[in-house]
Amino acid sequence: TGTFTGYNRAVDASRQVGSLLKPAIYLTALASGQYNWVSPLDDSPVEIVSDTGKIWQPQNYDQQSHGLVTLQDALAHSYNQAAVRLGMTVGLPAIINTLRQLGVEADLKPYPSLLLGALHQTPMDVLQLYQTMLSGGVEAPLQSIREVVDSRGQALQQFAGERRQVIDAGDAYLLHFGLQQVMRQGTGAAAYQRLPRNMVLAGKTGTTNDLRDSWFAGAAGQLLAVVWLGRDDNKPVGLSGGTGALPVWTDLMVRLQPSAPAPAKPASVSW
């Protein structure tokens, strides 16, 4: 038996995350106290001129503009123009600060392209990011061993990981609500064709340029899963987050049938 020298993509494949970073923009906006989910947002064409005079004109996935939309709809349908406009308004430093609070350790440069996910992360990194976002803002470091037991089942060693409240519980609850709308009426809605409507699902699709990466990160109750589909040679895989990774995630949840109640509303949140 030789040692395994293969390539573990879950831990080692660092890939561009695309729209999976967008929730950090919306979390930053909500936490600022300047916005709520029905605040209006402009999804008309946007252009950003860099210091060197280069012009960046991000497009929506459907190549359309949607005019004035709510924050909730902009996230649910993953509109790029609205997200970039919101991100530039709340400011890249504030969003980078949010990502740091959420535990992202990668080198984060304040470039506008960060708003549409110009950041490489492994599926495991994404799992940790979404664990923090979808657990009420409580960071619980990922671990694969819960306890070591002897032949009689007595615990020899337990690993209870440190849990820290890193995002305000009210802000995290609001974000969770927005990520529920992704599933109810946005890019994740296909999941409910196979899962019962009373399950509270929260998640986000991610797609990178030329359909190279197809991502979905989402939770049903206490159960969180991240799916990435892509090729090692980085050629297009031809699938968006919704057509590739989401069906795989949904298939897993259909088989596991987790109980998925709505999270408890903190007192600091009002309708």
C-alpha cells in the first residue's frame, strides 16, 4: 500500500468563484444600516474607469438590463450590473473587511473585478465561507474528526472546535433571508422542483467566464454542501451554476432529506 499522491480537488483545486462572493456585497450593504431588502437598486449598464483610464463594463448573464430592482431581486437573480453598482457605493474596503470577518484569508486587492468574484478559492474554502454566512454569523472551523473512541465506544479525545460570533446575528439573519429568495424565486429555484416547499433552503449559484466553473453553495437547515464542477485544464465545462452544480446539490439533499426549518429571528430584526 503506497501513500496516496493524487490530486484532491476539494482541498487543492483553487478556482475562480464568480457570483459566490456577491452575498458579501449585500451583507456589507445591510450591515451599514443604509439598506434593506426592498431598497431600490439600479441595474442599468455600468462602467468603471480605472486609474489607468481602462474602462470596465460588466454585463449581466442574460445580456439584458432590468432597470430599477430591489436589493432582494438583484441578489436572487444574480444581476451583475446592480451588484457592481452597489459594491462601488458601499466601497471595496468595506467589502474586503466583510470578507476578512468571514474568514477569507486570500490576498484581497481592492479591484472592482472582486465584486464579480475575481478570487480563487478551493471548494473547502467556499464551504468555510458559507458555513459562517449561513449559521447566524458563527464561525465554526471545519474539521473531519469529531471524536476518537476506544473498542468500548468510550471517547478518548474530543474535538469541539472554537466557535466565534464574527458577524452580527441580525445581519446574518437578513443575509440568510436574501439567500432563501435565491432559492424561492431566483437562480436556485429549480431545487424546489424536487424538494418540498416547506424546506427552508438558502444558497447561491456561481458561474465564471466562458462557463469554466459551475458552483453552488447552499444549506438546508444544519446541512451545508458546496458543489464545484470544472475541468483541470480550465477549458469550459459548458454549465452554469444553475445547470451544473445545483442539480448535483439538489440530488444530495433529495437523498439526505434534512429537516430544514427557518432560522430563529433575532430580536434586533424587524419586518
